[in-house]
Amino acid sequence: MPLDAHTPHPFSRFVAILGRGKTKQRHLTLEESSEAMAMILAGDVLPEQLGAFLMLLRLKEESPEEIAGFVQATRATFELPDDPVAVDIDWSSYAGKRSHLPWFLLSVAVLVGSGHRVAMHGTEGHTAGRVYTRDLLPMLGFPVAGSLTEAADQVGETGFTYIPLEVLSPRLRELINLRPIFGLRSPVHTFSRMLNPFDAPVMMQGIFHRGFMDIHSGAAQILDQPSMAVFRGEGGEIERRPNKPVQVWTTHGQAGPHVETWPALIGDTYQPAAEDMSPQKMLAVWRGDVEDPYALASITGTLAVALRTMGRAENIETADALAAELWEHRDRRALPAP
């Protein structure tokens, strides 16, 4: 209903909580963040309020309770099929790659070829100069879903689906595209990665900024996610940087986080940006026509983290060995010829 000039807008209290100054501001509770996001998704927020809300959150940095609440509110809007498909791994892809090809896609291809069902979701185009997952999927023979029902069918038929953010939530796609206007990422970039539409027991997370590992881990515990791993991935994607040690934070339900330091696979040295960013190279590496030590270590290293998170390996060494074995025995004809 219309408000007069003296009646506070219902959403104004959330902006006030975040903007009262250093001594009085506080994080939103789980319930408050869920209610606030529900109003945003329903279009019950004025543009001025939305901008202030997102940037105040960005300034103070999101809390695990806020991220969990945003996820809960968004999941409540999903139009899932009546008979949801069983998905093993939820894999988000929101950052895009700038310096190296997205080798993690071949890690996912190995998982799918090994019989695991993977639901991937993400978006593209919000940052110039990056290679985005969705643009490469047709070349790799991977399907893109136009609805959650179609996504469920694709997982059942092929073991894989990619769900664009606008399919999960058109409103969130609008919000994430505000980045050029704000000049900064917003909390939408953080919590979209945790949407897990098919409630997969294993969730993989890659981030760019180190400070967000505790936020993602904390949110996973609040959401009672059975298994989740988060680590600082190459370019912010779920991709192990093989030339650097990496801390992996793992949670299981409300327990955790368990922190492991995975060693570098090809020496702790500076790795320049790839000179060849042609997507066709990925298919050539898959078929064994091209040898690339960095790519191989990235693929198997990422795969090892996923296997460890799934509980298929009892330690880092076993995970790395199993990943190498699965890669060696992949079906080289499973992807199209380059």
C-alpha cells in the first residue's frame, strides 16, 4: 500500500540496522536477512534502499548468518520439479577466468564420467575480459538448462546440467549485473554460489578473497550442509592452483571447519598468464593430443579436492593418487573432437 511522507518504508529498518554507525550498527540475524532478501526478490524494495543495503553490507562485509538467510530466502522461490533428481555435487561458477583456461571443467567431466551427478550453476558477463563457463559448455558437449525441470532431466540423462543464474532467479541476475554501476561486487556474488538448488550433499566453493572462507564455512554450518569445501581458487573459480599451496576449509553439517593445507603440485613458483587461451586446447588436452603440465596438475588437483570432500579419500595423498588414476582412465572420446 502507498506510504505517506511520515510512514517508514517496511524495508527501511534493515538499512537502518546496517547504517547506524560504527558503534550501533550490527549484523542482521538469520531471520532478518531472510526476510530482507524475500522482500528484495519480491520487488518490495525501492531502488535507493536496494543500493544502500547492498553497499552497506559490502562495506562491513557479510556475516555467515546473513549469507545463510539470503540463501534460505532465495531457495524458497525455486520452482523445483515434483520429483527432484538426486544430485551428488553442487558446483558453482560465477567468477570467470582471466589468466588461465577453466581447467576445472575437465575435472567435472572426469567426475561425470565416473558416474557422479553434477549440477553446476553460474552467470557470466558481469566483468569484462574473462572467459565464462557457459560460453564453453556447447563446445564440451555439456547441456545448459532453461528451467529447473529441464535441469533435472539433463542430470538424469547425462549426469550433468548447467543452470544459468537467470533460471534460478531472474532478480539475482539483475542484481549481480549491477557490479559495473556500483564499481564493486555485492553480497549477491557471495551467496549465489551457495544456492545448491537440488540440495546436493556435496558443495564445492571457490573464492578469490581469503577472508571469505570463514563466511562460507560458517554459512554452510548454519545451513547444515552435509559436506562443503571452500578454498582460494584460480581466478575465484573452483580450481586448485597447482603452483601454490592451498588451504581447504571443509565442513560436514554443523561440524567444522576442518582446515588442511594442500601442497603445490608443480613447485611453488610464479606461473605467468597462459599465452594460449583457445578453448580448443581443452579438448586437445582431454584427448591427450597436447601435453601441458600446468593444465594436468590443475585438473587432477581440483579433482582430488572434490574426491576428498566427497569422502572418497582419507587423506590428501590418497586423493591426489585417486584423481590421477581417474584421469588416466578417462574416456578420451567422451568429449567432442577439437
